[in-house]
Amino acid sequence: MTMPAVAPVEPKVVTTAKQPRWQANLAVAPRAVGGFYATSIATLRGMFRRPFHVREFLEQAWFIASVSIMPALLMAIPFCMMFVYQINILLAEIGAVDLSGAGAGVAIIREIGPVVTVLVVAGAGSTAICADLGSRTIREEIDAMKVLGIDPIHRLCVPRVLASIVIAVFLNGLVSAVGLVGGYIATVYMQGASPGQYLTSISILTGVPDFMISEIKAAVFGMLAGLVACHLGLGVRGGPKGVGDAVNQTVVFSFLLLFLANSVITTIALH
């Protein structure tokens, strides 16, 4: 007796649609923003807790200054001279060369000084902070501190954020002073304007309130850059490659936040 032939049963293939990359990023974004706010709030609270680690603060301030001062000077001199040179060309076309110093003061004190501070603090200072904390994270030093009952936010992040704020304020004043000197060179020696006109017209449109607003901008920029660097440094995953990725993200996110903060503060100050 022969058995009837049975048709082979094909295995059922379950297909899963791959989730698009933009949907995955969209799902992760709220968690990343929430984590940044949590780190920021914990750091701001830690600034009012004792003890305050003075030695760590001084070391970090010196470290950030050592990697930021020279790039700030190298950026400020050509950037300010080029900007003032173009402003003077525009003023000459409308017959207002006497206001060359006023135009230089407005451009340098209100915008160029804080913008150069943004670029230097985010490009040099915050990346160094992120690399330092990221290397500590992958070596499990942060986990060891938590096991010993030491708060890494209070011990590591607070001194670095405060140092970033102080150095950013200092850099803004330095860039403004160097920028005005560079504007003087561009106006007097390159375009043949009168030194007296340049010096006396600086105070026409700018004064102490404008410089204080510029310093407030620099302090906010330093705080945001420090917070971004600390958050990404403490959240490093994936070994040395993760540290490199965190450093790259620090530059991008710092630039986005700092230019956004610059636009908001400028709008409020000039309203």
C-alpha cells in the first residue's frame, strides 16, 4: 500500500520592517534632552553645596585658559580687523567716516567678542572637558566614585562649569580689548582715518551697559558649553570610539545652543 504524497510545507518567513533612522533619532531625542536638563539642574544645585573644591576649580580654570587664550587671540585679531575694515568702507560710501570708531565699538563689543568667545570656548575648552570626563568614564572611575559615595556631579562637573564661566568672561574682555586695537590698526594705518576720530567716536553708540550685556552673554555661553561637555562626557559609551563621538557631539551641540542663546539675549537686550 502506497502512502499519498504530501506537499511540502514551506516555512513561514516573518519579515520585520527596519525602522528608519530618523524615527530612531526622533525617539531618542526627548530622552537625550531630558538627560541634559537633569545634569544641568544637578550641576546648578551642586554650586550651592559644600564643600566647594577650590583646588579643582583653579586647576580647571588654568587648564581651560591654557587651551583657549592663544586661539582666542589668533581669531580675534584678523576677524575684528576684517569686520572693521568692511564697516569703514560702508561708512565712507555714505560719508560717515567720523563714526568709524562707533561702528567698530558696536560690532566688536556687542557681537564679535561674544561670538569669538563662543567659538573658542566650544571648540577648545568644552571639548577638553568632555575628553577628560569621557576618559574617566570608560576607565570606570565615575562608577568607582559612586560606589564610594562621592557625587561625580558635585566633585567634577561643578568646578568645571564654574571654571568655564569665569574663563569665558575673561576671554570676552580680552577679545574686546584686542579687537578694538585691531580695529584701530585697520582704521588708522590701512584706511588712513584720523586716530582722534576713531577714539572719540567709540563711546557714541557703546558704553558700560553694552559691555555688561556682552559679559552676560559670555557667562551664559561658558555655562552652556560646560554643561554640554559634562553631560556628554559622563554619558560616554563604547570605549575610546565613544569618547571621540562625544567630543564631536560636544562641538556641534555647543555651537547650536550658544548661537541660539546669543540670538535670544541680543533680542532681549535690544528690545
